[in-house]
Amino acid sequence: MSIDFFLEEFQQKNNNHAIIWNENIFNYSWLENKIRQLQKNLDSYEIKNGTIVAVDSTFSPLTIALIFALIERKSIIIPLYKLNSKIKEKMLKISECEFLLSVKDEIIECDHLKNNSKQELYKKLREKNHPSLVLFSSGSSGQQKAAVHDFNLLLEKFKANRKLFITLNFLLFDHWGGLNTMFHTLSNGGILVCTDNRNPENICRLIEKYKIEVLPASPSFLNLLLISEDYKKFDLDSLKIISYGTEPMSETVLKKICKTFPDVKIQQTYGLIEVGVMRSKSKRRDSLWVKLGGEGYETRIRNGILEIKADSTMLGYLNAPSPFTNDGWFNTGDKVLVDGEYYKILGRNSEIINVGGEKVYPTEVENVIQEINNVSEVTVYGEKNFILGNIVCAKISLIEETNKVEFIKHVKKFCKERLQKYKIPVKINIENKQQYNYRFKKIRIQ
């Protein structure tokens, strides 16, 4: 597969708006011409078919065109986004990267890293002459894993025509959710609005200015949006869809979002770096129950854990054992409840807190604490205990300063009225530290 079907769409849309970036508008003919121009740049860099190339950038017009050019070159592509030098160096080493392309102020800087990879997964892709995508997990709940994909398989689904929308590309450049939004929007001739400023006020400003219709975001960001009340300062009537994913959603936050945006479709999504983004259908806009699957995907539940078989499943990890079962299913590690065709995702099995033999799901306790006035963010986690094995702990950030001792008493009393005894946090820490990472995803490691 090449990118021909994308280029055909770009030619048809020609002078239509394609990308909005830093208040500038780029049309489809610009994007097509830039992709062709960058092919010559890749020649000058001596980047050949099958070369391992990291792209350190964000969703700028030049970077988007560069990604398409690298796919056409059958490169093995590693997207990186604003990482500190230590983490970046580690990722480049794990991926055995040969070239680093850094996009700064719409100028490409090329560094030849002179690695010589002998990875078996890369070898298979080179033999097929297929482009590849290497994605790193966020590491919010453990080690960062590097998943290797056949890019042809990931792009196959974008051949199907969908509705045309003006979409904010909120999710990040090194995240399949962000790349999925980009490919989906451009393959359908929509308008992609990109920004590096993801604070709630700026997001609301962009929605008003460019009449954005689709906002894909994380639950952590939607919680920040509600707390900020910036949505009250702008006209957001253009919004048609708010989709959320990347982490479990609090029922409390979901209900508030539904109430705040009564005429907007609220859609839960489910995606992993290992399998891509699945089609989904929420039971109701205010429900956490969701139907997953669609063409190219199968799901099953074993021992309460969601397993997936997909056409677009990764080939494997560069730095971790295979997560596939003997019959080829991917073990997501997500604990779920089942109601007919619908699933309710409770969270990672590894995050469950075992208190004296009883299971505690952090999201259940977080949802209760989130109901308390003046709570900005909350993360529930387990801590080792000699008698019980583990105890439940909570880290809480407040909207406004208050008497911490009295507030902790109030939290415990509130939880006592709504939770079983073993689920009530034994330790509660009040702190002002940010509880989400650069991907606006809750940090689970304590």
C-alpha cells in the first residue's frame, strides 16, 4: 500500500482548507505539494526504504506532510513529542533509531545516529517493503513499551469514507489517538485544527473561532475544563461530538460533561497502542457502558479481562515479552463487566488493590471522592501493609485551599456513607501537584 488514496482525496479537495495551525490556514493542494517536495528532502538526507527514523515534533503542517512522505518512503517511523533529553535518548536507543528529524519553526534538522538495527520485527517489515510505526506507551502505570506496527494495516481502515468534520487534534503526536484523528480527518477531506497550547481557555477559544465540531480529549482534560469554567466565556455551539478515551472516565465527571453540553454527542472511545482505535458505541451519552468492535476487530472476555483480535494488531514489542495468547488474542489487561453486547471498563487488572483478599478498583473510589465539593483531582492507589497485604490510599488536589485536617475527616466520612469499609482510604494526602502527564492522562505510579 502507498499513500495514493490519501493523495487522491487531497487532489479532489484541492483548494479546500486542510490544516489550521498558529492562526494560518493550509489547503489540500499545499499539503500534496509539500509531501512531494519532502520526498526530495529525504533523498538529500540519504533516508532510504526501511530506514528507522524518529520525528521529534508536534502536529504542524510540515510535520504532517513529513509523516506522509516517510510512509511513502516505507520508513520505520517513531514519533516523539517534547521529551526531556534523558527519556528521548532512552527511546532512541530502544528503537535503534538511525535518523532523528527534528522539526523546529517549520525547519527540519537531520541527525544521522549511525545505528545498525538487527531487530527481527524490522527485518520482517523490510522484507515486505512495508512502512512501520513504533509507538511508546505513556508509562503512566508502568514501564514504557515500544509497540511495532505494520503501517499498511493501520491505514487500511481510512479507505472507508466517513463524515466530514472540523476537528481539533487535541491528542498528541506520539499517541495513536492523535495520529488516528489526523488520518481520519484528512482522509475524509475535513479540516484539522492543531495547537500546542492545550489549556482549557485556549481550546475553548479555538472552538469558537474555527467553529470546531469534534473535540477528542482525555477524561483528565475534560475534568480540567469543567473546573476552569472557561467554557462559559466562549460560544461553543458548533460542537457536535466530544469523544473521550485513553483512561477510565469518572462517572461524576461524565455526568457533569453531559449536563454542561446537553446538545453534544458524548462518545466513549477505546484504543491501545497495540491494536489501534476501535469503533465504539456508548449505551447512552451519560453511560460508561460501551459496545466495541467493528470491521477488523473481535473481542472476548477471559477471566474478566478484555482480549482483542484485530487486523491492525501490532507485530510485537521491542522491549517486552509478547502479550498474545497461544491462539493469537491480545491481552489488554483491562478488567471489564459485561452486559450483553456492552462492556464497562473498570481499569487495569494490575491496578486493582487487594485488601485482605477483597478487590478494590481505584476508579470506584475515585468516582465517590470526585463527588465531594472542592475536589479538583484524585488518584487512588494501594500501599503495602503487613496485616492486610495492602491498604487504600488517596492523593487529592483541591480547587481552593482549606483546612486539610478537617477536609480529610470529611472525605473519610463521605466515603464511609457510600463505600464498604475495606474500600475507604486509610491514608489521604492533600497536595497541589499535577496528577496527569503531558498526554493529559492520570499518573498511576506512586
